[in-house]
Amino acid sequence: MDKSKRTAVIAGNWKMNMTPAQTEAFIKELAPMVAGLDGCSIVLCVPFVDIATAVKAAEGTNIHVGAENVHFAEKGAYTGEVSAEMLTSVGTEYVIVGHSERRQYFGETDVTVNQRLTAALKAGLKVIVCVGETLTEREQGVTLETVSRQTKVALMGVTADEMKNVIIAYEPVWAIGTGRTATAEQAEEVCADIRGVVCSLYGKEVAEATTVQYGGSMNAKNAEELLSMKNIDGGLIGGASLKTADFTVIVKAAQ
Ligand code: PEP
């Protein structure tokens, strides 16, 4: 598989951290640190209330702004939710769907992940769709089955052409926010399997062009090794994306 056929994407997932004022200060600090590092796309996925501030602060830089979730309906009685059109209307370019914290705490299922993904694509967003096994699933030896199922269901109804706006993030649940990272070999095995699933659905050309990220305690120390693997094209980064210095080291490792 030829890595040059796809774009590396380093995306931060801020989760429920940072106010608008902190967002502005963070981006002003980060922008000069990552200026000219154009060997990967740099994305910050931020809380809804921070998006407008982030978009303004990132103007004229190589930093792109994303959201952490999106609803599947265009509008209506969905208290507390935000539609894809609302996101694009304030300059959002990317969105995360199916993060394991959404699956775990907010009842997200493979089917609702698919609904959110297709709604976001329709609105022109680039979508980072998260898949990954729990510790129990890994111990039961069903990691590849679990991740393949999540990937296949997430991509239901997505066309080959739309795949250019889909990024798949392999995030083993047991590695998220725990400080416990998958080894580069474990991450590579699953990312290669995900690419195989994309190949079986869309063919080799689409599979070779699809960005597959690793996420789960990626940090300034382990990023280089993980990103050197053949099938790992970037990272989805939680904790380490809240520190400009650490995030910059990861961006540099992806060049
Ligand atoms: C995440 O939230 O997607 C994530 C990978 O978090 P962390 O890097 O903190 O494990």
C-alpha cells in the first residue's frame, strides 16, 4: 500500500475542554508553531460553543476546524442537538462521529453512527468515523470482527465518490484516555484490516486513497513509531491535543 496516495490527518479531539477565550489563545499560540507543516492536514475538533471562535482564530493558518458530533436530521425537535447545516454555516470543515464516548455514554449505535455520517457527508463535511473494540472484545479475540462490523455498518449507503471525505479512526476503547497505547503492531494490524474492509466494499483504488488514523493515548513520545506504520495515516488525539507543544510534536512526526 502506497502511503503517498492519501493525506495524513492529525486531528485533535478536545472533548469537553476549553472555553472560547481559551480556544482563541490556544490557536494563536499553535498557529506559528505548525506554520508551513503542510505534510498533513491539521484539524482541531472542538466543542460546539468554541467553533465560531476557532474558525475566526484559524483564518489564514493551516489549521482546520471540526466538531465532535452532529445530528442526523436536518432540523426539528431534537433538543440539545446540532445539525450538519448548522455546522457548515459557521465554517466547520470536519466532524467526528461514533466516538466511543458517544457510544458508551450517549447510546450511539452502529446504525446512528451511519445516519450521522451520511447526513454530514450530504452537507459537505469531512467525517472522521471512529471504530474500535473494547478490552473485553480484544480479550475474547473478536477485535477484527468488531471493527469490521462497525466499519461496514458506518459506511452503509456511502458511495465510492463520497469516500474521499471519509476518514476512519481506529480507536481501541481500552487505549482512550488511559495512557495505555496499542503497540504499533497491534494498531497496524487493525488499520490494515479496516483498509481491507474498504477494499472489499469499494475496490483497491478507494482503499489506497482512504485515510486511516490511529487514536488512543497517542502522544509526543509514541507518535513517530505509530505513524511510521504502513497503514496508519494520521492520528486522532485527545489529551495531547490540549497542549500546543505536544500537539506540534505529533504534527511534525506526520510530516
Ligand atoms: C480520543 O478522545 O479520541 C482519544 C484518542 O483520546 P486520548 O488521546 O486522550 O486517548
